[in-house]
Amino acid sequence: MELATIVLYAISVSAVTIIPGPTMLLALSNGAQGGMRIALFGIAGAALSDLLLIGTVALGLGGILLASEKLFSVVKWGGAIYLLYLAWKLWRSTDQAIDVRASTSIPLDGKTAFKRSLFVALSNPKGLLFFSAFLPQFIDAKSPVLAQYTALAVITALIDIVFMYIYAASGYHSMRYLSARALLWLNRICAGALGGIGIALSFYRRSELH
């Protein structure tokens, strides 16, 4: 791939990634509740989802989701329900203790953080549809396609890792400088945002990317 294409892709992905989405909010929450070690497991899960989603697009499976209304609805509602469930769990965790450090409604271990971030990303059809529509614009059909998709997948994962680390670090440092009451509201804001994304996802239609 040409350097200009890689730079343009990196800038485009960064512009989209910086907007807080479910995985960014989870990174923030993981950093605040579990610390950076736990947050890094979540970051790894989200980065793996990038590789899997772009691999799916490279194999042409993203087109199946675009073409099948039934499959799209199943994935969409599954993702929306899971986001609402996570929002409810996060909100409940704030009601169990004034000190967020003692709030463990959601088990804050590395395995849970990894699986939660991975599943949130994979169960959101917007990600797969976005990559299906976005990536081909940067692919040169005259050059080896698999190598290009691999390069774009790695770039996407690295950009996601950088931004998620920033979000997680922000959450972690908030534990040191914010009051317990402020931390509770930070957690509730994350819960409310996740719930809002889940509700918005339930109204999402394939035609929005056409």
C-alpha cells in the first residue's frame, strides 16, 4: 500500500475512533474500577475484535449481513440487549457502595474485562457494516488484497489501543483525584451512555450505510 493511503486511512479511523463508543466507555470504566492492569485486558479484547471484524470483511462475510435482513436483526437486537444489560449492571454497581473502589457488581478480573469488550464490539453490527463500506475505498484491487486488509486491520487495532489506553488512563487517574461521589457519577455517566447507545442501536437500519 502507498504511504499516502495508509496515512489517509489512519487519519480517517482516528477521527471516528476518538468519538466515545461502547469499547471506549468500557475502557474508561475498567480503568476507574479495576485499574490499568484490568483495563489492558479489556483493550486487548477490543483490539482482537478489530482483527476479527476486518478479517470477516476480507472474507466477504460483511456482505451477507448487509444482504440478510433477518441476520442483521438478530445481531442488532443481540448487541442492543447486551449493551443495555451492561448499562444496568454498571448502574447497579453504583448503588451498592459510596466508594467505587469497593463496588464489585461486575467482577473486575482480566478475563471478564477481555470477554466483555470483545463481545460488545463483535455484537454491534454497525462495526461490521462500517468496515464493509469503508475499507474497500482504501483497497487497490490490482495488488494483493489479503496483505492490504491485514495492514489495515493492524493499523486499526493499534489506533484503537492508543485511544482506549488514553480513556482507561483517564479513568484510572480519576480514582486518585476525584471524590467518591464524583466517581459514582462518572460510573453512572458511563452506564447511561452505554444504555443510550444500546437504545440507539435498536433503531439502527442497514440503509443508513447505503
